Amino acid sequence: MARKPRLYVDGCPQHLIQRGNNRSMCFFDNADYAFYLHTLRDAATMHRVSIHAFVLMTNHVHLLVSGEHKDSIPLFMQALGRGFVRYINITYERTGTLWEGRYKSSLVSSSEYFLAVSRYIELNPVRAGMASQPGEYPWSSFRHNGMGIDIGLITEHDEYRRLGATRAGRVQAYRKLFEAPMSNDLVEKIRGHTNKGWVLGSEEFKEQLGRENSCIVENITWGGDRRSAVLSNIRGKRIK
């Protein structure tokens, strides 16, 4: 079966997940996390990718990023993956793959879901029982977004910057978003859409995206004339 092509839209962030092969560990020591972040910074600079949020778990990584052009993110992930695998194989005298196939990706509608996906990413250690609060976990972007610590990696997205006129105001407003727990439905929606490569946004956003790109952006389950009208608009063509 042919690989599903990835969709790129100017100015639209993407949520990326890369897992260790067979869900195995890909970080074994604090030095490994530090090296990954160093490689992340270099790859992002080289391929003009902005990092908005991230978390490094023991066996997988989440990134929320924006690319300057359609090849930015694929080239960035290629450079990041190869550089880190080379380091791990040399450091631990191992061979073979580290990652489980292709990374997962989902376009994220900024106005509706950007801050929700950022929270989802930074709450991963809490959901996994590795920390009671996101600020307790050292390997995530919460240090910048929710604590105001300059970690030299984060480019603040417009949706984050709208939280306040000053850095302190943005940090305070962002932290308040974490006072209420994320609903299980929202967590499952973000997780499911990313794993399936679907666009995360309103129905209107997805329909517009499908029309403009002549593609199906997720499985369509609507009935009646509405489903027929949408399928007619996008003409069943796949993303090119």
C-alpha cells in the first residue's frame, strides 16, 4: 500500500509524534535528552522550522511545530532522526533502527486547537504518572511556556502571544489553562487524529481545506446530501 502523502498548509502548525521501535526506549540517560534537544535546535535552524511545544518521553517524542515551506518539516525530521540515531548507536554500541517507521503528523487549526495541543503535549508526563505537575518534568517546553524560563528552543506562536502583552502575562495566562483538567474526549481526539494523520480543526476548517487541496482530510461519516456535497467538492482526489 502506498504511503499516505502529508498535507502542508502555509502557517498551519503540525503535531508530530515519533515513537521508539516496538515502543522501546529511545532515551537511556539525561545526556541523551540533552543531546536530542541540541540536535532539535540545529535541525530546526537548518530547515527553518519553529518549535512551539515539545515533550521527550522515555520511548517517544511529541513536537508542535511550524515549517517555513512544504519541505521544511520532512527534512527537519529526517535530520533530527538520523542525527540522534547515530549518537545513540555510537554511545551504546548498538546497530539498527531506533524509531518505529514514519513519524505521525496532524495539521492543527491554530485558532481552535493550538493551545489545546500544546497542553496535551506538556501534560504527557502527568498522564504517564511521571510527574504530578508539568513543571516538575525537565524535558518539555512547559519550562518556557508555563514558567518563563528561556531554554533557547521555543518560538512563540501567535496564539500563545495573544495570551498577554508581556512575557510575564503570557506565562501567567498559559499556566491558568492548566488549572482545569483536559477532558478525556479531547485527549482521545488529539491522540486519534494525530495517529491517523487527520486534520485537527472545526468541520468548516476541514471542509475548506479539502476543497482548496482537492483531498480528503479524514474519514467522512456524515450522511445524506451534506456528505454527497462534500465529496463532490473534493472529487475524491488524494493529496499530492
